Amino acid sequence: MLIGEYLHTLDSKKRLSLPAKFRKEVGRKVVITRGLDQCLFMFPVATWRGIAEKLEKLPFGQADTRGMSRFLLAGAAEGEVDGAGRILIPEFLKEFASLKGRVVLAGVSDRVEIWNDKTWEEYKRRIEKSAEGMAQTLGDMGIL
Amino acid sequence: MLIGEYLHTLDSKKRLSLPAKFRKEVGRKVVITRGLDQCLFMFPVATWRGIAEKLEKLPFGQADTRGMSRFLLAGAAEGEVDGAGRILIPEFLKEFASLKGRVVLAGVSDRVEIWNDKTWEEYKRRIEKSAEGMAQTLGDMGIL
DNA sequence: ATCTATTAGTGGGATGAAGTGGGATAGAGA
DNA sequence: TCTCTATCCCACTTCATCCCACTAATAGAT
């Protein structure tokens, strides 16, 4: 179970160290992809395989599903965790999430999200404001 | 599983180097054909055989499927990966996808797509805009 | 609480592989 | 025969990867 929020730095070589707490759970091979709301998703390979299987089944005949497979598959990158617990962020993903310098890694159950620190703070603020309404929704769903 | 996005250059001899990460999966023989949305599709021969078989089984009577078969079959070219991991792009395909200079190679599960860099960026921008709706769809399909 | 040992996060140099460009050779087609 | 181009080969540059070093933080022991 990946939880917690960490502020790390993306160095000049595009390396990003994983929080020590994540390393065991994440393993040595990961897949990073474009996520939603301007962040990146990082999955352990095992988790990714499940997602990939479903994506493979999408027919390329239809324009909208074609766009979706391209967004998620071409937007993904396999990576290895190096000896120091770091991963390499490809240029195009770095650009997609506007990563530079300070970066937030957030554990979200089975994936890690990678955010530009500013974007993250902003997003949190927005979420906190709408937390009231959300609590209501969760309550209705019987979660809280 | 072919994933990721790479920016390479098509040289004056119409050679294009495959990303190192693709080479093992792709093998030495490939088939390149006209793709959808102004790009080229590149398949490992094994994958191509499967597609060709399916195309042959299409009812020949219908004008649209006949068109599709011609589009894919007549536009196909076999090619070998050379010692440096490069393939040769035939002139008519190069023209079809407006390739020159900088070119994007995108892994989409079982095929590699070859794009003019500008066209690709534009396409991506279009897709990203519809990402919100996509989240909904992905949720419905149980992918995320 | 203080001191010490170990781990985590970060930065930089060295090495090897990947991507690119160009010359030389051989073979196909005019 | 001559020309064009596919193919092979080599050279150069850039970047990923490995390794080591330094500092800050954490945990353990006294």
C-alpha cells in the first residue's frame, strides 16, 4: 500500500529518487505514464501488465479509443530503479508534467503520482475547498 | 510490449534508427504501412501476418472494407533492420506521412507508429484536451 | 539526552552504449 | 557502361548508467 507525500528533487540528469518507503513495494522495474490532471503515474510492472492487457484489447478502428491507446501507451515508459533508488524521467514526460527541480511524489494505493510541486499545492488547495461536498458523496457511497 | 515516445531523425539516406528499447521486441524483419491519422504503422513480421490474415477474411463485396484492405496491403513495404538498428523508409511512405528530418516513433502495444514531429505534437495536444472525458471512459472500462 | 552507526537523498565523474552522419563498395536498372 | 541507391563500415557526439562521495536525517546504544 503506497501512501504518503514526499518532496524530492529532479536533478540535472533527469533522475528522481524514490522515497525509501516506496522502494520495497515498487520493486526494480516500473512503468511511468501520463496521468490525469497534469501529473504522472508510476506503476510497478506487475500492476502495469493488468492495465496494458485491457488497453491492448481496444480496437484501433475507432478514432476515440485509438487516441486513448496512444495517450496511455505511447505516453508510457519502462524504467529501472538504479542502485541508489532512482528512476530516469524521459524528457517528454518531464515536459508533460512540467517537472523541474522540486517534485512531489504521492502514494495513491497502487500507484505513485509524480507532480510539479506548485501544481500539487494548488491542486491540494482546490481539493481541500471541495472536501465538504466530497465527504457528502463518500458518505452517500457508504465509504465514510 | 512496445511503449514510449522517441524523437529521432530521418537522415538524407532515408534511414531511421529504431529506439534501442524496441529492437529486441521488433526483431530484424518488419512491415511498414500507411497508418491512420497521417502516420505510418510498423509491425514485426509475425504481427503483420496476423493482420494480413484478418484482412483477407474480410467480405470482399463491401466497398469500404475493400478500400481498407487496399489501403493497408498495397501500402505495405517489407524492410530489414540493419546492423546499426536502422530501417529504410520507402519514398512513397515518407511522402504519405510527410516525414523529413525530425520524426517521432511511438510504441503502441504491438506496433510502432512513425509520425512527422509537428503532426504528432498537434495530435497530442488535441488528445490531451479530451483527457477529462477519457478518464470517465477509462473508469467505465475498469482500466484505472 | 548524547553520541555513534547506518540509511536516505543528492551531486558529479567515468565508462559504455545509442543515435547520427558520411565514405566506400556492390548490385540493380537505364 | 554509367548512374543511382541500398548496404556495410567506421567515426563522432551525446546521453544513460554505474560508481563513488558528501551531507542530512534517522535509529540504536549507552
